[in-house]
Amino acid sequence: MDKQELGAFLRSRRERLRPQDVGLPSGPRRRTPGLRREEVAVLAHISTEYYIRLEQGRAPRPSGDVLAAIAGALRLTDAESDHLHVLAGTAPNRTGLHRRDVRPSILALLERLPQTAGFVMSAACEVLAWNDLAAALMEDFAPLAPEDRNLARRAFPGPERADETLYGISDAAEFRLSVVMQLRTTLARYPCDPAVTGLVGELRDASPDFARLWERHDVQTAPMLTKTFRHSAVGEITVDCDTLTLTERDQHLVLYSAPPGSPGAETLALLNVLGAQASDYLH
């Protein structure tokens, strides 16, 4: 049970709610945003003292029933409710290391995908495997050191690498937010993995933007269904974005494709011919 993170998460969810969101009267003007602690306690049918202690990181581990009641009171999404249970230690918690080895069948699949840029990403946002079209669309990951293949570091490069770009993508702000959310859920699952804790600490120290988003305690974002890249060799290219979860290794297979006959499909075909030497992006 991570008492401090649990308390901070509960507090962040409580402060985002208005009384009218949960069927309570607004009443007189409030000095601080969100619901009061006693209101959450009433909605969850638990004592106010116990809820206050939870937020302060002083309470013993709550039961699954209590957590479910709090999740309902705070109107948590499924992802947020799962995160709450992980922080409280009432859900399976991966206390080991996140996996970086990719299944051979997935490696073979990447090479067989027609006109599709694909790569495998670890729970800590590391690009673990990729095909030639992904290298042409994004960058050639092969000559990079493993730590430089991390998309979180690419999204939040820090002052010394501020000139780096996110492959010219149109939804850079949304992507950065999704990176923060993924790392927060990953840290909850792998609290003892030095690669994960070190990455989060590094980004919090190096990037004020990351630190600001991290303090929001968000753990769910809308899926990115399309993405537009600005590529120096072929110009703008809009692709469909699909992410498949490889559950047993806690990895993601990310696929960029385009409908047959569309401008995006034609540009992907051109990139396929040009190869990885085309991955020099406009800054």
C-alpha cells in the first residue's frame, strides 16, 4: 500500500468534483475547489475521520468494499478505480521489473505487416522493436542507445535537448499527457523497478511540464485514433493509430496505417520505398 500516493490521488479526484456533479447543493461559496472530505465520506458511507486519515496517508489499508464505495463517491472511471485499488494494495501488484523482451511471434508479425508502420513499446515507453516503415516514418532507432529510444524522454527532452521534436506530430500536447498517465499507472504496478522510478524522477527534475502534469494524478486519456506527422521528405501524412495491448508482457503494439487508396496510404507506400533514410524531420 502506497499511503502517500493513495492520499494524493484521492485528494486530486475530490478536488475536481463540484457538489452538483454528485447531486449535492452548491451552498455558500467555498474557499477551496471540489467536494469537502465530509461530503465524500457521506457519499461513500464511511466515517469522515477515516476518510481524512486516508487522504493524509495515516489510515490502515481499506477493504475492497470501502475502495469501491469511495470510487463510486468520487465518480472514478474504470481506469481510475483500478489505479486506486493498485495504490491501496488490494489488486495484483507487479513488484518486479517491467519486461523488455518481445515475443518472437510479434517480431515476425511486425515484418509481415503490409504498408503499416509498427513498433512495440514497453510499460515505461521504451521502443523495443520496430519495422522498417516505422523507422522511415519516425526515426531509425537502431543506432540509438536503449535509453534514447524512450518516447517519454523524447516527449519531455529537458533544457539541454529542447530543440528535439516529437516527429512533427499534430497532437503533441495530447501525446505528452498520455505519456504521463501511462508512467503513473506503470509506477503503481512496478514501484520497485529502478528503471521506472529513475525515469519518473529524471523527468520530474528535468521538465517543469512533466512535473506539472504529474501532479494532476490523471490515469486515463482518450484514445488517439488518428495522427498527423510532418515529414521532411514527404510532407504531411495522416494515419490511423491503433494500439494493441500485449497483456502477458505489459507491452503495447502500436500500428500506423491508412485506408487503401487514401493520400495517407499513398504516402506510406512512398516512405516504404524511400526507407529509413527518409526519417529526417522538420524541426
